[in-house]
Amino acid sequence: MTKEYKTITEISGPLMFLEKTEPVGYGELVHINLPDGTTKRGQVLDTSADVVAVQVFEGTGGLNEESGVVFSGETIKLPVSKDMLGRILSGSGEPLDGGPRIVPEDRVDVNGASMNPYSRMPPEDFIQTGISTIDGTNTLVRGQKLPIFSGSGLPHNEIALQIARQAKVPGSEEPFAVVFAAMGITNEEAQYFMEDFEKTGALERAVVFLNLADDPAVERIITPRMALTAAEYLAYEHDMHVLVILTDITNYCEALRQMGAAREEVPGRRGYPGYMYTDLASLYERAGVIKGRKGSVTQFSILTMPGDDITHPIPDLSGYITEGQIVVSRELHMKGIYPPINVLPSLSRLMNSGIGDGKTRDDHKAVSDQMYAGYAEGRDLRGLVAIVGKEALSDRDQKILEFADLFEDRFVRQGRDEDRSIEDTLQVGWDILSELPEALLTRIDNKYIDKYHPAHKSN
Amino acid sequence: MKGEIYRVAGPVVTIMGIKPKMYDVVHVGHEGLMGEVIRIEGDKATVQVYEDTSGIKPGEPVVNTGMSLSVELGPGLLESIYDGIQRPLKVLQEKMGDFIDRGVTANGLDRERVWEFKPTVSSGDSVTGGQTIGVVQETENVEHKIMMPPTVSGTVEEIKSGKFKVDETVCVLTDGTEVSMMQKWPVRMPRPVEKKFIPRKPLITGQRILDGLFPVAKGGTAAIPGPFGSGKTVTQQQLAKWSDTDIVVYIGCGERGNEMADVLNEFPELQDPKTGRPLMERTVLIANTSNMPVAAREASVYTGITIAEYYRDMGYDVSLMADSSSRWAEAMREISSRLEEMPGEEGYPAYLSARLSEFYERAGAVKSLAAEEGSITVIGAVSPPGGDFSEPVTQNTLRIVKVFWALDAKLAQRRHFPSIDWLTSYSLYTQGLSDWFAENVAPDWVPLRDHAMDLLQQESELQEIVQLVGSDALPEDQQLVLEICRMLREYFLQQNAFHPVDTYCPFDKQYKLLKAISKYSDMAQASLEAGIPMKDILSIESKDELAKVKFEENFDDALNVVMEKMDKEFAALGGN
Ligand SMILES: Nc1ncnc2c1ncn2[C@@H]1O[C@H](COP(=O)(O)OP(=O)(O)O)[C@@H](O)[C@H]1O
Ligand SMILES: [Mg+2]
């Protein structure tokens, strides 16, 4: 049936070039048989009547002109089934846990077609993560893509796991699952996640894709696509609410850069390909809720900012696509605050649709806005105090300065297993806001002050 | 004529065997994917394909339509949501489900829908290109003028009246030319007009910092650059919701799907402040989100502006929002790099600046061929990498547009919204619109506004001193300036787009708010001169209460209560 070609003319980095083939489709999956009997897989990047360029997922090590190349005639597909839950697969979808091959219910193109914006249902179901700086001030909703922007050595993994453990939609018992995709993280980090999943029983409801640091970088380009394909399948065919954790997006982008360089493309900013925005969008945009379907795909990915620089192309392009970001701060971490989330550069763009009366509480937005304003001003004042001393501050400013400390100490700081309900979170908010003179609460409607301010409310 | 595919590399396909013209639309492959010829070289031509090319092989057939990329113009555009090449997303959903498949064509205008056509010319009349020959009530408040195609003129032989579909003939000329309610226009070519005017009227947006400090004129151009999360989209949506414009064309160019879904959800529910009708009835949406094909993203802004021109020609004031023009520029860059063109600055093609100015040049206040006065206001969001305004798209845009709304990440972080930096933003229309403001808002509006701007400038200088010595070290009159500026920022400039009342602020209310702050300022000044301690002036309660009047449903009453209290409080202090 399918023909094997031995017409490789050039091998360079992760790429190989072939000649004299029958017409080959763009994006086709390619099987490569090495002289030593092993096989590799690749994908067609450029195809013409004269030459075909293939990127080889497992790297081109061991390839030579003797290698046989078979074109599969189709794009890369993932065999999907509900039985994937509880399984651990490689970054390209092969079982790693010694279990049987997945008996597919379907085979789905991993690139995923774009969701018609007309079919999207604006996400609005509040997910309680139990973490105040998220629930209170950067609320996550079902179907959102909200990454953690972190830095090396910061506790982003702990935060992600705490969220995976605690996340729930209050009052809802609908089935949910976790899809976890590791891209270029270390074995140790991966173990850390796996152990936690096992301990909490989450593994039974999880599909794990592992591409570790010592796995080929090119494979990383398909790992997240495999994971998202599995997630969409569980969400839209099996009505599950799926939380997708992709880590680390930075490693993924490095792989993209490497591929771009191998293809001798004109590089964009800091050497990353000019199409990185579009490429990242093809991952992030695969979150959402579809009208008339029960499941949803929520993305909570991890991205370590090189040099803690939020303007670096990786966090920058991500921030332009995702629906906000949770920023982990080295400064707060050094102060011993867990979770060290700096709310100021953090944002949840879908917060407004997920909070308020009937969802969380009527005063939620006002409390959040007021805390932001106070904390931002308080932090500025810290800078001033360092120069002119506390005495030079007006009474008003001193109060605000103290508020910033309270905010970090009581609102931000919480235990690794402390699962605060949204009521608890808002209560902490009011407790610290009530330390400010009431005239400073300009962001809060009087009716909420009457209803919730500790000095006013009747009980 | 039939050709075949020679090479496929992502969205760029090389074809051979046919001789197309530049910008011809071709269908490539067995599935007939739509594309546009963007380069011709010897016996080969390069095509940018508007759909995903996975699995497409060399040797597959290519068919040339011989036509340039065009949009269909006629009744039924309003309330539609299109992709970048004017395929209705609703029809695509019906044909292929929730995910966008490929190889599916869909007409921009519904061929089945029937419209009531009322002629405005009679047989024997001579008609020229662009002239109105009849009208259709497209939505409750928009009368759609059926115009002759700009290139057709003659004498009316027969004109019909009654119910027709868009492609049925409603008018026949003596030379046999048949005219229907629908015309096609190539998107890359501006529609002709009689003449252009200097814009003289403001676009009233109900956003205090825009109307008050940096107004844009109807027919003008504005850019709103800012890093992610600084408020580009919210501002554009606010403009789409509240501007006193007749028609809105909103282009989601390479941005989020959920944002478009949000607009689709919200606009039918919200009321046009001018007519009380659902906003959707005056809106056309173009959604080519970031995960949709990049070539169609490049086309989407042209599709949008052509539709805007069409309504302008009927005599309407149209506003067009492009969110984000940077994604359009990047689409150009991506295609250019696949063509292996010589890159210019930061990899953008050398023609970036030319394309941007050609686009913004399609804005303007005009007299159309139909002898109507209409306008297109273009507002482009710009997404500079790392928030750095020195990059090519921002810089090239600023050379063209007349209004610059500079978003600032620091303001956004402290939740000062809209995060428009009042120190670096500008409007070149401010002077030209002064007469209009004096006549239509209040005679003292302009001096009030100029004074506020002046104080805000002073504040930034004073802040530098405060950073060194603390505010207590400042003389009292300067402390007062700081306080007035805080009020200007918090009570006037800050405006919450998500507050049911504050989201839209009529001019009258803007004026009264500014006037109230100015009144406190005057009285405080007088008290200070009368030797009253600063501490007492600052602890006036009504001053703090003024913070919340903008949120009151019954603004006038609330303001009166506060201002009366202010009079009393100052009187009690003695100085006034
Ligand atoms: N005028 C405003 N009022 C209230 N909130 C705003 C306003 N403008 C922006 N925001 C907040 O900032 C967030 C980011 O704004 P957005 O317009 O999406 O930014 P950008 O398009 O520049 O990335 C919004 O989700 C919203 O929470
Ligand atoms: Mg935006």
C-alpha cells in the first residue's frame, strides 16, 4: 500500500528534506524507519512537486540517507476515548504507564479546527479556587484561559496543584477532569505533580501527557495539541468540565524558536518566530464553552518569565491572548508570603461576568476595586517612605500604608491547604478595609457599606 | 482556465498553469479553498489562502474566478457577524457546526430574505453612479439607501416597487443594464466620493476623558495603543456602545473569540442612547479571531472599511473600530515572510507604513456620490510588544492619526480606568471643535477643561517634588492643587465601564461634574486666602461625597444635595 521512499537529500537540525515523492499533503504525518530498526515520526512543513520538508519529532539523531520514509496520507491524529482518564502518555500520545494502547472511540486531528465565535457561550460560571487573591480579586470562570506568570524557583507548581485540588463550582456536582501536559519540565517536577495527583485521587480523573526535559524538543510542539484534543473530546463529547494545565509554556516557545531557526526563517523579536502570536493563539483559544453543550475547557497554564520580565515575548504574547494572568512575585516570595501572588499586574478579564449578585456576592466588585486602589497606593507610599520617612506622610497616607501591609499579611497570605470560601475571602476583605477611614472607601457604594462594613452591619 | 498547485507552505500556496491577475480570487485544491493572488513570478503565482491548508497536495487543481476579493453590499449587513472574508458566522455554524471547517462558501447577504423596496426615481429619470434610486427599511431606525453602483449610470427604463430579494432586479436602464439591491465592491479599493471635508463635529462618546480632554471628530482618526490588559478592547467596546453614531462596524482582528461572543451576547440587549433601539440593529461585526486563518485576518480590515464606506455613502455617520490593527500588521508580516520578501523594521514589510496610511485615509467626512453628507471615524487599537510605543506599528500609526489615546499599564494596575494617560495623550481636533463645544455644551466648557488640563500638568511637576520631600513640605496652595487633581482624577477621569450608570456620561453631566470640582476649588482657594487652615478645608465632608454622585441614578438631585452641603460647610468655615 503506502510507499517507502529512500530519497532523503538533506538532514539539518530537526528537519529532513526528500525528493522525488508522489504529491505529499501539507501537515501530513510521516513515519521514518531507521536502519537500526527504530522508528520516528515527523510532519510535513513544506511540500512541492520537487522537494518535501519534514520536521522530525523525536529529533533527527540516527537518521541517514538509508532511512525509509512513509507518508501516512493524513494529518496527525490522536486516538481518543473516555478510557484515557487515569492514563499517562508520552508527549506524542504513546502510553508510558505500561498499560494497553488506547482503544479509540474516535481519531481526532490534533490541530483542532477553530471554534466559531458565533458558537461560543461567554464564560460566566464562577470557579472557587479557595485562594483569595484569585477568587477575590482575579476571579476564574469556567471556560477561561488564565495562565500563571511566574519565574524560576517560585512556587507556581504548588499554586497550580492547590488550585487543581480545590477548584470547584459551588453547588455543582457536574463531572470534571484534569488534563495535564508537561512540556520540557524535569522528571522531578513531573513526579511532584504525579504524586500529588495520586495522593488526592485526581489521577483517576486525569489524562497526563509527559514530554520531559530530556525528551526531544520538537515533540513539545505537538504535546499541548494532544492534550487539548483530549480535553476537547472529554468536554464536548462526554460533557465533562476539563481543567487543562500546560507546563511550561516557555519550554514550548523555546522549541518553536529552535524550529524556526532550523528552517532559517527571518526571526521576530528576540529570535522568536514572527508567527508565535498566531501559534500560541492556536493553543490558548482552545478554551471555552459552546452554546448547547454541557462540558467546558478551562486552561490554567504555567509560564516562567525569563528574567522575571513580563515584557519578554513569551509572557507578552501570551498576555495578549489569554483572558488575564496571575502574576507570581519574587518580592512577596522573599518576604515569606504564600501564595506570593502580586495582584497589581494580575488580571482576570472575565471576572466581571463571573461575580456579583447571584454568582458570588453583590459587593464583590466594589470590595475588589477598593482593595486594588488601596494596595496600589500603599505600595507607592512605601517607596516614598523609604526616602522621606513615615513622619512626612499625612494621616491619610499613613493609613493607606498600613493597609498595604494588612493586605499582604491577611488577604494574600494563606495556607497551602487553606481552602477559603468566597464568603471567607470577602470577609477578610471587609476586615482589612474597615481599618481605613470610611471616607477613603470611595469605590464602594454606600449601600454595601451599610450592608457589609463591620461598623455598620447589624449582626 | 485550470491550473494546479505547485507548492504548499502553510497559508501560502504556489500555483502554476494559469495566468491570473494580481489580487484575483482563486479556489485551490479539491476542496476549493479560497485564496487571493499576491505575487506573480514567471509561470507561477503565489496565493494567500484564507482557510487551513493541511493535507493539501501539489498537483491538486486551481480555478481562477477572475474577480478581486469583494464584499456584497446591500440590505442585511446590519446585525450580521462575519468572518474576515464576509462569510456569515451564523451560516457557517449551520453548515459545519461549532468548529470552522473549510471549503465552505457562504454568501455575505442572505439570498432568501425579502425586503420592501420603495423607489425614489421614476422611469425616464437619468441616474448617475452612486445615486440613490430607492430605499429599504433595513432595521427600525436605519433606512438603507439603494444606490447605483458607482460605475454605472444611464436612464431609467423601468423601476419596480415592492418586495424583492437582494439579487432580484429592481431597476432596468435603457441600455439594458439591470440593477439589483445588492452590489459588489473590491475591498482593497476605496469607494469613490464627491469630496472630502475637514471634520467639524465631535463624536460624542459618553466617556469623560475622551469627550472632555481628547475628543475625536466625526470623520477623524484615533489610535489607542497600550500593553495587554490596559483597556484597548473595553474602550473600543464603550465607543461601539455609546457613541452618537448611526452605524458601527466592529472588527475583531486577530483577538479573542470570547470577546466577540460577549459583544454578540450583549449588543442585542443594550439600547442605543440615541434611538432606544437594540445596539445590534446599528452594528456589523467582523470576527476573525486569533485562531482563525491569518490571511483572512489580513483581509478583515478591508472587508470592514468597505462596509463602512457603503453606509457612509448613504449619508450616515459610521464609526469603525479595529481591534487590533497590530494583528493586521502582523498578518502582513507573516505573509511577507513566507514570500521571503526583504524585511523592513522588526521584520515588517517595507510597505507597512503605506498600507496603514491607505487604510486610515479611508476615514473622513465626505459628500458622497449620492450627494449625502456622511463620515467614517476610524479608531484603531494598537498592541505594541512589551507595551513599548517606539515599535513600528505604533510609530507609523501615530504619524497618520489625529488623536492619540495612550494607555498606561501603571494606571490599569491601580485600577484607574480608563487608563488613558492624560499627560501624553493628545487630540489635534481640540481647537477645531472648540466653537462646537461653546455652542452646544456651555460657553465656559472650554476654559473649564483647559484649566483642568493645566492643573493636571502642574500635578505631575509637584509629584516630583513630593517624591523627594513628602507632601506636607509643600506650601498650602500647592497641597490644594494636589487635592483638586486627585478629585479630577478620581471623580472625573475615572469612569467604570461596568457600572450601570457610570458607563455612559452625557455631556451635560460631564459639564456639571467638572463645574462642581471647580467650585470646590474656588471656595477652597478663597478660604485659604482668608486664613482658614488647610486641614479644615480638606475635611469638608461634601468633598468626599462628591466622589459618588457620578454613580447615582438621579444625578442632578444627588449633585444638588452635595453642592448645597458644600456651600453650608464652607460658610461654616468662614472664609467664603
Ligand atoms: N473603563 C473601564 N472600566 C472598568 N474596567 C476596565 C475599563 N477598561 C478596562 N477595564 C478592565 O481592564 C481589563 C482589561 O481591559 P481590556 O480592554 O481587555 O485590555 P486590552 O484590550 O488592552 O488588553 C478589563 O477586563 C477590565 O477589567
Ligand atoms: Mg484587547
